[in-house]
Amino acid sequence: MFSRRLKFGYFVIEGLNSFATVYYFYYLYFFMQQVYGFGNKANLVLAALNGATYALTAWFAGKFAQRHGYFTALKTGYAIMVVALSFGLLSGSAAGRIWAMTLNVVGMSFTWPTLEALVSEGEPRSGLQHMVGVYNVVWAATAALANFSGGAMLQKLGLTSLFCIPISIHLTQLCLTLWLESKAAQSKPATAVLNKPAEEMAAPLPEGFGIPKAQRFLRMAWLANPFGYIAINTLIAVVPGVARRLELSTMAAGFCCSVWCFARLGAFAVLWRWAGWHYRFRWLFVAYLALVGSFACTVLAPGVAMLVVAQLVFGAAVGLLYYSSLFYSMDRSETKGEHGGIHEAAIGLGNCAGPAVGAATLQLLPQHAQSGTVAVIVLLLCGLGGLVGIWRAKAL
């Protein structure tokens, strides 16, 4: 199940998963704006529901994959997603489309923790950094492609493509999963690697570092990454509003507002090949500061030039925060499915918190159009305080 030959297949499924989910979830807000007249507040509420559902189901899905098998989890997830998207395609009401989105999130929660575990299992200390790097580059590249081309697809292929394209991709993934499962059953696990002690499988720590400090980095990453997704999911939900303010078409918005995805991809490529950032607090700290500043500049950009430049910084910042969370989750973890579920559930919390705060502020202060953005910036600064607090705390 964990041979390098089979892992190539897992990366193929991962890339397809990223393209399909990014196209659907990123452009659902444009769909709801154009079909049902959703504004920033309504889309933020929708994004908060998305995140809350994922936070509630991802941790369970990770445990499910660990106990019942990775292939069982993947098949369950893709079956649910096909059913959900088919329901969304056939439904004509806003409520029906929202229910379809919620069920699709449930199905997606069975896929990401499982894929993270599949590519990480059975890796020695030198292999984990490489496999996590490949994993991040694959999903980030296909996510950037989906975000960049999504506006053009939605505009040229029609609104129903939001459902039809992901359905066809998930059916393909289901077939690939069944094929990989049959191949895995024929191959023997790499017992020589799997039987190594955990300390031999783990990546080396910096000189003078012990396990307690390493655990502190895991806690910091688990805190920082959700705040990164607070910014990401808020940004995605308000992009239709930003595009309208800057007079960008759906296609132009896809081109101009996907820059951060390519910057994140570049960050992943650098972090994959260079391990000097491992267990270094200054990298987390600087990335978090950059996250706050670039988020504000992106959402409040007065023109396309600032929008693009701010996204370059934003993408690099969220790239390091995400990479830290996933790498530290997989490093020294024997139950990678469960740890992947925790990593993804934390993302769900961030996806919920940011849009929820933004929507609540717009409800309370409707006369101030940017009040939601300001509230999210304040929330991000609270996360910065938490990050510093964990770092300064004594190791337990």
C-alpha cells in the first residue's frame, strides 16, 4: 500500500481532488452571486457554514480512515461527493444548492486526511520531507490552475459546469481508487521501513532541541495554519465583491485573483527543497506578520497592481503556515490518518471563524462596508498573540 510506485497513483488522485474541489468551492460564491444575488455578507455566511462542517467532520474522517482503511475512506468520500454534486445540479433553489455544498464538504473530509496519510506512511526520515514536498506542490499546482482557469470555465462553459466538471473528476477518482486498491492488495508492504522505531523515522531536530520543544512547534503550527485559512476563506468569499468594485469580469477575476495560489505553489517548491526552516520560530513569526499585512492590502486594494503584489506576499505566507502544520503533523506521528484529520479539522475551524466574524460584523455595522475586513484583521492579530504566547511558554 505504501510503495513508491503506488504513491504515484495517490498523487494523481490528489491532483484531481485539488482541481475539482477548488473549482467548485472557490467559484460557488460567484455562482450564488449571479444566480441568487448573494452579496459579501451572504457569501461569508456560506463560507462559515462550509468551514464549520469541515471542522466537525474532518477529525472523524481521519479516525475513520485510520480504523477502517484508507481506500474505504476514499471510496466513501468520492461516492458522497458525486451524490452531493448531482443533487446540486438538479436542484433549482438556493437552499438545495446550500445543502448540496454541505454534503459535498462531508464527502471531501474523507479525502484530504486520507491522501496526506497515504503519501506519508512508511517513509524514513529522509523520505518524509520529500513526500510532503511533492504532496504540497501537486495540490498547490492544480489548485492554482483551477483558480486561474475557473473564471473562464464558468463564463464560457456555463454555470452548470460548476457541478458537471467536478462530478466527472470524482467519478474518475473513484475508478482510480478501486484500481489502486486492487494493486495494493497484490503488493507486500515495505515492512523493513514500517517496522523502524518512530525516532528513526522522524526528521532530525536542530541541535539543542528536544521533543517538548518540537511538540511546541506542532502546537504553534496547528494554531497558525487555521488563522491562515481564516484569511484564505474570507478572501475567497469576498473576491466577487472585490471584482465588482474593481470592475473585473468573472474571467478577469479568475486571472487576477489567483496570483496568491501561484505564490503559494512557489513557496511550497522552495520549502520542499530547503529544510532550513524546520523548527525555526522566526520563519513562522515573519510569515504570520506577512499574512496579516498582505490580507489587508489584498482585500482593500484600490487597484489591480496592489491586488497582484499583495497576493504574492499572501501566497508565500500561507504557504509556509500550511507546510509547517502538515509537516509537523506527519513528523513523529504513528497514526497519520488521525493526525491528518486534526490538521484538516483545524483548517475547517479557520475556514469557519474568519467568514463568521466578517459576516457578523457586517450585520452589526452595515453602514461600514469594510467593517468585516477590519474585524478579520483584528482576529488575525489575536492569533499572532497566541503564537508568541506558545513560543514563550515553558516546555511541559
